[in-house]
Amino acid sequence: MKYTYDEARAAGYLIAPPDHPSAKLKALCKRLGDDYHLATIDNGNVVHRVIGDGWDVEIFPANKAQTLFNITVYSRYGYRNMVNEYDVKPEAVAGMVEMLLRLYVPEEVYPGS
């Protein structure tokens, strides 16, 4: 399910608008498509995607130069349902997110998993 920033806030997601995101983070968000948006979560700028039924994806810089990114797929209903992938090159982020969603998110939430 695709959410706009305002719809995500209305649905109870505790996210804030991005605080001066870098050009690299903006470019990554644009490359990933309309399902993703920029946000501030835990005091850091991230690329965020709401999957549905409490499942989210956060992508954030792994280093100061923003040449690598970390990916977290998690359920807001329990940290036991969390997986991280570290030091992913920007061109590999989309494929890695797709693989993690298919591996860890229940099929009724993300069809094809």
C-alpha cells in the first residue's frame, strides 16, 4: 500500500518531515520511486516506505560520504521481526530491499514473499 507523507502521519506513523536531506539521499529516494518518501526518524534523515500492516522500510546513510546505505525492514509491532543489511551501494538498494521484503515480510502483507 502506498502512503503519502500526510497519509502516513494520519495513520499514526511517528515520522517528521526531512531536515535538510542531502542531494544523495534525495537522488536515492527519487531512484526508488513513488512508494518512498524522505522523512526524519530517530533524529536522522531517511528514505522511508510504508509496506502495510505495521511493516516499514528505512534506508539511511552508512557513512558520511553517503556512498553506502543501511537498510532496515521491520514491524512496528515487535522488534523480533527486524532485519538489517549494512553497507549497500546505492545502485543495489532497490534489489536488496525487494529481496528482504520477500524473505521476511508475511505474504499476506507483501504478496510474492
